[in-house]
Amino acid sequence: SQKIEQNSEALNIQEGKTATLTCNYTNYSPAYLQWYRQDPGRGPVFLLLIRENEKEKRKERLKVTFDTTLKQSLFHITASQPADSATYLCALDNTGGFKTIFGAGTRLFVKA
Amino acid sequence: GAVVSQHPSWVICKSGTSVKIECRSLDFQATTMFWYRQFPKQSLMLMATSNEGSKATYEQGVEKDKFLINHASLTLSTLTVTSAHPEDSSFYICSARDQALYGYTFGSGTRLTVV
């Protein structure tokens, strides 16, 4: 069955460092991979989308890579700030938006 | 940017009663909206796809008679949890996609507690 794996353990880093989160998937060939941020008690907020034929996408301090051979995406936050502390979800989609599957998310804590 | 408004943000109800949750797209039209349920520290689980003017499509294992979905207009979908029980207590979130933008826009979620 289709499976998305994100590190369930929280990631603790120091302010100013680069945070790297991992998303692995199996039994799936997504056309799109998305990353979302979710704060406690709130709905997810869309951050970035990367297509299967793209290797890397950047947006301000965010960078996403997509390796369809390894079936893995890496999500980087450079110069991290305490305000970046949240849960980050990856989501896969191969149906043009009608069957998106979400990972459980990785909690990030950035210490000042 | 696209905005999805979800109400109420939290609700406490007695076992056996029904609760209605509203999801509105404020600045775009959404022929399709999605309803998710999320338990603590778990992923979003798609419950159903709400289609404007037609019946919702439910995911396997989701009781359509218990979770009634109505999508009567291009900007409003409602989820009614009927005869709620404590095990229905969860965080319910809706989403929609503005075709002009990437990604989905989510509502702020509804925390349902059944006592």
C-alpha cells in the first residue's frame, strides 16, 4: 500500500542553523510533492510544490529537493528562527489534486 | 491569496447529538472541497470529497450516514456529524483548491469534543 514516512521524532536545532526534514515514500509515483506547515490547533498552510521533473525548488529561506529514484524529498530551512517552530507535513499527489496523501509530519523546534 | 473559513473553531456536544461544521471559500469558487480528520500526532486522514451539486465521495471506512456532507453552492460545504459519540472527538479540517494557485488552502480546523 502507499506509504509516506516522515521522522516522527521531533527535530531540535539552534537558531541560525539549517533544519533538514525528510519525506520518504513507497508504492507511489507522485506527479507532485508538497510541503505544508501546521501550527498546533490550526489547519496546514501551503509552503511549496515541486513536480516530478524538478530536482529543486526554492522560496526565500526554504528549499525542497525531490529525488524520484530514491523516492525522497528533503525540506530545508536556512537561517532558522524560533518562529519556524511548527510541524511540517509532506503531501503527495498524482491525480491532479483529487487524491492527496499526507505524511504525519515532523515537529521542528528552533531554540533561541 | 485564497482563504477558506471554517466554523466553529471548537465545539463541545453531548453524546447522541448532531454537530454541523461549515467550510467556506471566501474569495474563490470551489467545486470540490475536502474533509479531513486528524488525531493527535497523526496525519490528516481524508474522510470525503465534497462535490458541488452532487453526492460526496467517501473514503473507505467512513460512514456516509454518520458524516453527512452537503455542498450546495460553489463556496460552501458542510459536514454534519450525526449522533456523535466520544470516539468522534477529533480535529476536523476542510480544504479547497483555488485553481489559480498551487497547493491547497485549509480551514483553521474544528476541534470537536463529544462528552
